[in-house]
Amino acid sequence: MKIAIDAMGGDNGSKPVIEAVKEFLNKYPGNELVVFGKEEELQELNGLCRIVNAPDVVPMEAGALEVLRMKNSSMCKAISTMKEEGFDAVISAGSTGGFLSAATLILKTIPGVKRSALVTAFPTKIKGKKVVVLDVGANNENNAEELLQFGYMGKAYDQALFSVKEPKVYLLSNGAEAHKGSPLVKEAHKMYLEDKFVGFQGNMEARDVLNGDCDVIVCDGFSGNVLLKGMEGIAKMMSGMIKANFKKNLWTKLGYLHVRKGFKDMSETMDYKSVGGAMLLGINGVVVKAHGNSDAYSFFSALKVAKQMVDFEVVKNLKESFKNE
């Protein structure tokens, strides 16, 4: 497969991308990676992969039109070259809004798809078990038909990435009962039942999303983004509070020695870097948005997500699903 990589967009520059590319090529030989960025910064990759000089860096606050005007940017060249040369996937840790909007405008959506959705996997309390959530920010508003389509898209993603044979799909709501939720959620719930959606389990409250019982959570982009950032904030706060308490005095530090294995296991269970990024589902190609602050491990994980999406032909399967829509 051929994967286009924007090496310049992340908070940490090109270094983590270089290390991730080397690790990926070592573990998965035979794949072709094409890296876009400042040529002088990518010399370590000479002989390992193709390098395309793209000196301009898209600022984090950039929108789609600004990205498209920056013809020599690593992001714009990566997306454009993907389309022109028929690459299988494109990855960037750069501006989320700019990357997703530009990818949509250049690559287009799959025929039949009403709206693309940004999908990612959250850790749960069960080690190794992830829950797929979409949309987490590609849209600010959605309708019930789009939420129904998100269910099919999330189901395909979960089956490909985590090998779940028949995912359990829920709608995010303020109550588990069928009559609970906003007018949008109520209408979507009705459409799931009318569609006889295999695997649909009803509504789920935000407090239960990480309990490990569900496989896919569907919501509008605004709610999904609030859920994502809320959980990130809680995780950061809890981590800080735990560390502060163990550093209080000598006795608390000694206490930590007795429980550090448990905290190590908890840290591994809640490690978001093991997923690496989010995929823009519904686009005519595999588009993966890596974390803006990606280190080498996180970007390598994003590369693995892209590889799995190509291996399992997720885009092809979605095209088949929506060709009659």
C-alpha cells in the first residue's frame, strides 16, 4: 500500500514522524510511505522512503481555504498527491479543521454518504477493550439520518480495527430509556428500530461509555467533541491529583512502591496513544488525523490504524453499503 504522510503539522515537528516511519517500515516491510515536509529535516529517511519537499507548515488555526491556498505546504501536497497518484491513505498531525475540510474538498465523500464523521476509540475499564465513538468533531450539527449512517460506519470501523464480529451499537443520550434524549436522539432511535439495525442496543448515558459493555457509541459531532474533551479533562485532573497525593511526604512515597504495579496497569489500560488518532469516515480514501501532540509511539499507532483500514478495505465496504443510498 502507499501512504502519504504530512511530517510537519504536529506540535512536536518532524522528529516523532521520522522515528515512527522507521519503526513502521521495519515492522511492516513492503509498504510504500511517501513523506511530505522540509527536505533538510527528513534526511534520516533517505533510502528508506520517498521524500517530497514541502517547506510550508499549515498553522494550527488554519481552515480549509487557507490550506488549499498553501500549495507548497506538507498537508496540502500530501492530500493532493494522494488523489493524483491514487494513494491508499493520508495521515497528518496538523490542524484538525484544515486537514479534515481540505481532505473532504479534495477527495470528496463516498456517494450516498450524507456527512463524514470523525471516529476514534476510547479506552475502557477493561484492559485491551476499546469503545468506538463517532462523530467526535467533524460536524457541529447532524440530523437523524446522518446518525443512522454513523452507526453503519462505526460498525464497519469496529469490525476492521478490533475484529468485533457483531458490534453492540448505542446512541449517546441523557438516559437509557427509549423515550429519553433530545428530539434528534429520539428521532434517530426510531430510525434505528425501523431500519432493523443489527446490533442496535438503544441509548447509553455518558457515565457508562467507558464501562466496557458497548462497542460503538453514536452521537452528533458537537456532543461527541464535548464528550471527548470532557473525558480528557477528567483523566488529566485525576492523574494530577493521584501524583500530588503520592508526593505529599515520605510515607505516601513509600506507599506508592506497594501499589505502583496497579497504577502501571491502569495507565496502560487508559493509554490513548495506543490508538494514535482518529479516522475521517465517509471520505473516498483512508484519512487519519493523528494527535496534534503525537510522539513517535502515538504516530506509529496512527500509521497502524491507516494500515488496518486499508487491509480490511473499509472504504470499499462503505462504498458497497451506501451505493444504493
